[in-house]
Amino acid sequence: MAVYTRINSKDLLSLSRDYNLGKIIKSEGIKKGIENTNYLLKTNKKRFILTIFEKRVQKKDLPFFMNLMEQLNQKKIICPKPLRNSGGKHLSKIQNKPASIVSFLKGKDKTTLNYKNCFDIGKNIAKFHKAGTKIKLYRQNSMSISKLNGLLKSIRFTSNKIAPKLKPVLNVCLRDIKNQWPKKLPSGIIHGDLFIDNIFFNKNSFSGFIDFYFSSNDFLMYEIAICINALCFDKKRNSFVMNNKKIKHLINGYETIRAISKKEKDSLNILCRGAALRYLLTRIYDYYNTPKTALIQIKEPNEYFQKLIIHNNLNNYKDYYK
């Protein structure tokens, strides 16, 4: 989440009427995240989240995201529910950009996860994956390993602030990962971006997932790899250390709902490497390309460079699950 587009009173009045929100008392920009513009809307009835979709999200993908969240709500998966406007559609336009309004999810993200939190997250990811098998929607992963070569080529490395001579190193890593990438694993709809700020807790109890705008069809175990990178490392001074106990609780929680096959476990290292490289590349891209006028917190690329190196020095499932 971030703020690129500034809204005005005319925009708010139009939204209030179109979605029957009631009187909007306050709108507050949300700085967290990097993809879209987000506002918390407070009305005389309740609270909502307004999302204005910026350049990276393709318009053709928006119906997938809206229908996915709507159907997940029907299947009792805790996540925001998109509202329909007076025309029965999920999407409207704000300043000529597509926009949606979703229900407000109680709770907030945690700064630090404990082992029980990791267990609960794993369990609820598996519930989401199981529900997704009954949802007849499909979207190709726009940030899959096969798409990363184009992203890497598009980055103009204008300085060595991240790491000296980084591009040749990343080219070698990507080629190696693509050569070892698994071809057949259990697949389905994944969230694709389960970072700590997209997972809510209310009074230390899991209260839902948010921000489904990277959701797609991919390997289910790739979701676990993304979560290991995002949730199971601890920062110690300027370094990141993998926390095996968090990984164990995450996977144990997941397997209370869905068993992980041996083939999936054997693929964990390469999936973690691929996930680390994917987020490293998008962070480098944003580091060099985010407008200075954007109200946004730029995420540090070096974090994922460190994580990629750690995964490169590991081999199998036992290195993670201790």
C-alpha cells in the first residue's frame, strides 16, 4: 500500500454516492507498501479501504482480484470484501484510474511474529489454498520466474549503492534458478505477497489476509517459500538470520490442513531462491524508479540480496526444517 494519487472532496462525494457509503468524515492515506494508492475512509456508518490501481497492476487482471476476494468471503476465508457500486460493478474510476472499495478488516499487522503467530499463519494459508481449489478462476503469475528476465533487463543500475557489479551476479543467479525450477508441483491460487504487513492480527489472534493484488495460479509451495523469506528471518543489527523454528511452526500449521508432499519439500530450496530473487528485483526496480513525490516507504533491496545469498548456501529441506 502507498499513496501516489491525491484525492479531493469531489472524488470522495462521488464515491460516497456511487457505493452508498454514507457521509465520508475522513480520508487518510496509507503509506505502507509500494504498489497502489490506498486510503482509509471513515464514514458515519463504518470504515472502508479505497484502492486506486497504479501502473504496475494491469486493468485486465482486476476482475480476477475482485472476484477472488468476493468468493473467498463466501467460503469463510477472512479477507476484505469488495463492494459493488450502483451499477453492480466492483470497479469505478478516480482521476481516470480504476479504483475499488473493500470492507475494513479489523486488526493490524504485527512488528514481530512469535512461533504461535507463524503456526496460525501457516494454518490459514492452507485453508486459503484449499478454498482456492474450489474457485474456478485463473490468472498467470505475472511475476513468475519465467518473467524475471524481462524485469532484470529493464532495470537501469545507475549506481552501486545496493551492491557493486550486481547485475552480472543476478544474471547468473536467475539462469541457475530457471535451470533448476520444478516443472510439476501441486498448484492452485496463491496470495503471492504474504508479507508481514498483509497479515492482520487482533489481540494476538489471526484476523485475516489483505492485499490480494499479486494473487495468481502457481505452485502452492511457492507461497510457503515467499513466506519463509518474508516472515521467518530475524534482523540482527544490519544482517538477517534465518529462524528455523519460525519455519517449522509455519509448516506445521500448514500441514494441520494440507499435507506437503516429498516432491514439494525437495523443491523448497530452489523455490526460496526464486522467491528471494523475485523480491530483490522488484525492490531494486522501485529503488531506482519510484517518483520522489510519492508518499511511500521504499523497501530496502539489500535485505533480499542477503536472503538470496543465504539460500544459495543451503541445499535441502532439512536445512530449513530443524
